[in-house]
Amino acid sequence: DIGATFVSFEELLGRSDVLTLHCPLTPGTHHLIDEAAISLMRPGVMLMNVSRGGLIDTPAVIDALDTRKIGSFGADVLECE
């Protein structure tokens, strides 16, 4: 037992101070992080995308950075790649 508990994606968004994305881009993960997902996040969350650019709805993330809902964002990929 490593002390980890499986939770829903929505609960994970609301409980996390740092979120990192490590998943493929599929029809089910396209814009995984969108306005609805961001609304569930803790204020000031750190979001990192090290997977595929299409996982992120870029305008929604930019808006969330402007309002400080997302405290910091890092990516090594862009949505248009």
C-alpha cells in the first residue's frame, strides 16, 4: 500500500495544488483542460503540460492566468503543433 487513493478527474482537479499532464492526445482528451475543468481547480493552481498541445484549450488557460485562477502554467508543447 503506497497510500494513494483513486479519485474522479473532477475531484482531482479540485484537490490539487499542482497538475501535470502526461497523456496522449485522443478525441477523449482533446481540450481536457477547458473552461469547465479550470472552474473546478483551486485558485492559484500550477498547471504543467508535458504531453500534447491539444490537451489544453489555450484561450481558456490564458483567461485563467489573467484572472489568477491558474497561478502558473508551463508547457513544452503548443496547441497548434
